[in-house]
Amino acid sequence: MRTALTIAGSDSGGGAGIQADIKTMITNGVFATCAITALTAQNTLGVTGIMDVDDEFLGKELDAVFTDIYPDAVKIGMVSSSALIKKIAEKLTFYKAKNIVVDPVMVATSGSKLISDDAIETLKNNLFSLATVLTPNIPEAEVISEMKITNEDEMIEASKIISEKYNCAVLLKGGHKVNDANDLLYRNGSYKWFYGKRIDNPNTHGTGCTLSSAIASNLAKGYDLDTSVSRSKEYISGALGAMLDLGKGSGPMNHGFDISSDYVLEKEN
């Protein structure tokens, strides 16, 4: 069985972060391991507390995984401090990690920065060049490319800037009033659109985590990047289309929508 490692924060509400990553990896057919960067107290209404792990402890988590269950792919989610980012880069380089998917979580949908400017620079300088593919949304791509993105031509230009600067593929996610749900994959001087249909579901918490984890899972199983992106977008559409409705705020998707087994059946009355 192929394996994938997620390096991210814990979401006590279960919709994003480590929890979403592990659910996604299981349902996409790989064994999931993890290294937790932070604990968060959060639910569908918001975050009420964050506690980062120590960078030395994160290093021990990564050592434990790489020396025993070496991952076929790695997904990196939100990392809030420069020390943690540097530790991740150090360990990925040391262990010659492969199929690295970096979800550069730095800007909220509202446009507010989620990590410090110092951490953003460390992320760009230490992790991006190690990535097989970056998966920014439009606000994040604006920060990385240092240009405004208001249309699909500017999506192409921003992706080109990022790809050429960091020598990696870029999957720039659409939305944010630029297009419906169309994502752009740019690499090696060429690009490809992956078209999607926006699903009218307000419960979208964890979509970015889920997409990047699905891509990592498919890369781990040996699919090429184009196929991995295509399969992952289909998976996201299914998880959103299941219309799960939990909590009082922006709820999670149903990561297990495609699981069909006696073990998931509810007790009959």
C-alpha cells in the first residue's frame, strides 16, 4: 500500500488540517501518516485558540515517519512560524522526500494574512523550490507573484512568474470572483485548464486542504500530475455534492461520500 505524509495543523472541528488530510488520503487509497505543526481549538464558527509545536519536536515527528514508513508523497499545509518552516525544509532535503505538494496557506478568503510577513518570506525561500507543485488560491498567488489577479489572463501570468521563479509546477485555484471553479496548472512554460462547476454548497471548510491531500495521494499511487489534479477535482466535487450539513457555521465536506461498506451502515430501528 502506498503512503502519504501530511504536515499541517490539527483542526478539532475535523473539517480541515490534519483531520481533513487523513480522511482524504484514506478515501483516496493510501495509508496516511502525519506530523502536526500546531493544535487549534476550532469549529465551524471559527478558531478560538492556536498552540504551535516546538520546531525540535516537529523534527522528531518527521524523523519518526521517514525512518520507518517512508512516504511516497508529502503534503504541507499551514505552517505559521519561520522556525517550523525551516525545520520542514531541512528534513525534507535530508530524507530526499518526493512528490511534495505545498498548499501555501497564508491568506484567508477575506484577504487577511494568516501568517506573518517573515514566515511568508521563509516559506518562499525555503519550501517552494522543494515542491513538485504549489496549490495557491488567488489571494495567495497575488502575494507570491506580487501582482493583482482579476481575470484568467492574469492567472496565467501569475502562475508563470511563480513557476519560473521557484522551478516547480503551480496549480492556481480559480474562484474568488475571477471564474467559476476553473483551476490552472502551469509548468515548464505551458499551461492547462481544469474546468469545474461551482457547487451551491455553503459548507466548504477545508477544500484547499482536501484538494492538496488528494493530489498528494494520487501522486503517491503513481499517477502523473495532470491525472492527479483531474482525479482530485472530481473527488472534491463529489465531497461537496454530498451536501453534508454539520455545525452552525461554514461546515465540512463529506470526505467519505464514496465509501460503501457494511461498516458504515447505521443501525436499523
